[in-house]
Amino acid sequence: MEFPGTLKYTKDHEWIKVEGNTATVGITDFAQHELGDIVFVDIDTVGKTLHENEVFGTVEAVKTVSDLFLPVSGTVNELNPDLEGNPESVNSDPYGKGWMIKMTITNPAELDALLDVAAYKALIGE
């Protein structure tokens, strides 16, 4: 499994890539592997401001539906438009084409509580 060292991770298996006060969020390679074949991504929070750990959407796999949790507080600005027709890109490229949202971070201090790659690997037993 792949875990880029430039990202931060949550205990709920989301990743976040920070560029200034803007961030891209998705689920980890571990999460997509555990879920199995992803058939639908439902995110209806574009334009909403949410707090850290609030649900920003769901991901549906063949056998289960899982909530998606916002890693840090902020406003959801954009949904990956490719997910509507190609939700399987979350399986094939979770850190690239399978990204889920772009957001504006409202409390950058919350980033300090997220996991680096070594702590995330320890969490999942890698």
C-alpha cells in the first residue's frame, strides 16, 4: 500500500494535502482497500462550513456505506467532478484522480493533531 509522506492522515483514514489555507481531502489507500469496490461517492456539503471531524459525505462500496470525516474545520469549496461518473478512481488512484473535496481551512492549528505518515502506518499496523 502507498502512503505519501507529504500528506497528513486521520485516525478515520482520510488524507489531507495542504497548500496554504486550501486543502485537498480524500480517503487513504488502506481505507479504499478495506471498503472494496467503490460504486458511489455522495458529498452534498459544497459551500458549507463544517467543524473538524464532522461528516462531509459518504462513500458507498459494494458491501457497505462509510461516512467521510473532515480532517480540520473549514469550508467545502469543490467536489471532484470525476467521481460522479468514475467513483472507482478512488480505488485505483486514491491520492490522485480519486481525491474527494477541496476546502478552505479555517483553523490551521488543527493540522497539528493529524498523523504523519509514520504515525498513520503504526495505526494500521504497517
